[in-house]
Amino acid sequence: MTATNAGPDRFPARISIVTLGVSDLARSAAFYQALGWERSSASSPEIVWFRTADSALGLFPAEELAADAGVPAGGEPAFRGITLAVNLESPELVDAALRVAVKAGATVVKPPTPTTWGGYSGYFEDPDGHLWELAHNPFFPFTESGRLDLP
């Protein structure tokens, strides 16, 4: 059994879908499409799906997502305690990806800079304030299939 397979005493080590609660579904869908992400034909007027390398990204109205999870909807906190990350093969690709994100409507939160751990990283917000990190980590290469190769 591999680390990603479930078993009777095992929780599978995988993230299949990340769903973001958004305030304006059309605006958010347009933002991610402007990043160049492929919108899935499984999308509907209620939820928009994007294919990613190893998982899927869903966009769903925030109030409805809260109701689906059975939690109260509320104001958006300044920091949600989570970031999403896209690792890239070089610092130059981090800079290029940030330019694409800004052109699509992102707000730069922290411009990319060299890190204390030997990488290169910066952050942007999507239209709903979800934080995305763009990073180059020279210690985490990619496999031939484009998957992050953690030691």
C-alpha cells in the first residue's frame, strides 16, 4: 500500500479537492481562467471546477459552502490561517507567475524575495482574499510528471 492509498487503519495522504468560498462566483471564475487554468466541463452555475496537476480547485459561493459544512457564515477574517502554494522550478518562473496573477486581478501581498531557507517566495491575494504563495524551493524538485518530489 502506498502513502496515498486508504486502508482499514489508514487515512489516505492526499488532497483531492480544495474548495474556496467566494463572494462572486463569476468574478472568481474569470480570475482563475485569466491565470490560464483549465475550467472543467463538470462546472455548473452553482460551482466552478478547475483542473490542477494533482487535484482540483472548486469555487463555490461562500454562504453556501458554510451551509454545506454546517457552520455559521460570517465575515471574512483578515487572515484565515491557511495559504495555498504553487511551487515553481525557478525564481524567474515565480516572478513570471506573479505578473500573470497581477494581470488577472491579484493583489500582491508580499513581493517575491530570497528566503532564509534558501528559496524564493512571495504572496498574492485572489479577489476574495485567499492567500496564494508562489515559491521556488531548490530542495523540492519535481518529478517528470510535474509532481512535487518531497524527500
